[in-house]
Amino acid sequence: MYLFRVLLYSVLSAMFVNRYKDVYLNIDAHKRFNIIKMKNSLAYDKYVGGATLSFFPINIVALPFLLPIMILRSSRLSEFALKVQYSIMVVLYCMLLILLLPVALLLLYLKMVANQVYVSFNRIREDYRG
């Protein structure tokens, strides 16, 4: 009975320590998410956010929108510029997918052929007639 109590207490303490570790890691991740959210909310201005939150290859395309956004300071124009940038980014990712799809299909076909060759050389079953 004494041994059972010692083992039970050690299991309970291990469970509590493990739960504390999980909670501590989640708190750390939650702090990081809050820091990122605060940084993004401070950097974003609803009147000129379309100019400040642009991405490198896309902001070259968005340069004609930069002057009207800065002069007019319109939230609608800023949102429009952001939507144009995201639309261009989605189109670029779709083009990248279309370019890489044949390569992926070729690799999958070669993998299938290699698996078939491996199975045909390493099969252990007997050949049955009829």
C-alpha cells in the first residue's frame, strides 16, 4: 500500500509538471501573437495603409496608387490598393502552381514506377498457375 501511494503521488506530480509546461509554452506563444498584433496595429494607418503594407514585388505595381493615396488620404482608396496587391499576389501564386504542377506530376509518376520495380524484384509470394 505504501509503494502504491508513492507511485500514485509521483504520477500525479509528473502530470501537474507536464500540464504546467504546456500552459507555460502556450502563454509564451500567446505573448508573441499579442506583440505581433500590436506592432501591426500601430504600423497600420487606415488612410495610408495601402502604401505602407505593400510587399516587394507587388509594391512596384502599386506605385501609381501611392501618390493618390498620400494626397487624398482616403480609406477607400487605401483598401482598394491593398485589395489590388493581394489580388496580384494570388495571381502570382497561381502561376507558380501552374509552373510547378508538371514537375510534381513527373516526380509522382517516377516514384510510382520505382515502387513498382522494387515490389516486382522483392516479392516473396509464389507464382500460382491458372
